Amino acid sequence: MEMHQLVGQFMERMQTLRHLLPILPDEQLYVRFESEEGVALLAIGKEPTAPEIGNDERHMLTVRGSKKALESLLSGELKLQQLVRLQEVSVSGSFRHMLLLESLLHLAKPYRHVG
């Protein structure tokens, strides 16, 4: 699956889950996922907007890694901190924003049906 599709699916899940609203930031946080196949952008905030890159690095988080690592992150298979410890991805930006992204990824994980 393409990175843009994975990011789009994550964004749809985030918008439908109302319990995430209290932890979403008032100002947009832009997350840039970079892999060997390209770049996908995600805007996180209380008001849904199309991602656009500004010059304000304080509200930017960049996650770099292989397509496989980013797929496992966005699909909920592995946590962001696990991938960082395994050196599968690198994250640049504030630690606070990284924790917010990890929380959102965990809380918006797709449901898996067992049995």
C-alpha cells in the first residue's frame, strides 16, 4: 500500500474517533513521513485542514524510515518508540510532539478481529 493511502486511512480513523478530540492540539502539528518511496504529510489538530508546509519548525515533526517500518507504524503493528529503539525510524522534532503522535497512533489503531 502507498504511504499516502496509509496516512489517509490513519487520518480518517482519527477524525471519526471523538475520544481523541481532547488531546488534539489547538494549533496544527504537521507530521512528515519520509521513506525511500517519497513523502506523505499529515496535519494534526482540532480543526481538520489539508496539510501544508509552513516555515514554522516548532510545529513540524519528521519521521524517516523504510516504507516497511512506516507501514508497521501506521497500521499499529509496532509502536514509534519500538521502531526508534530498533533504529528502523528516526524522528526529528520536539519530544512532546513525538509523544503526542505516538499516543494518537496507539489510540487510533485499527481494530483486529480475533478468532
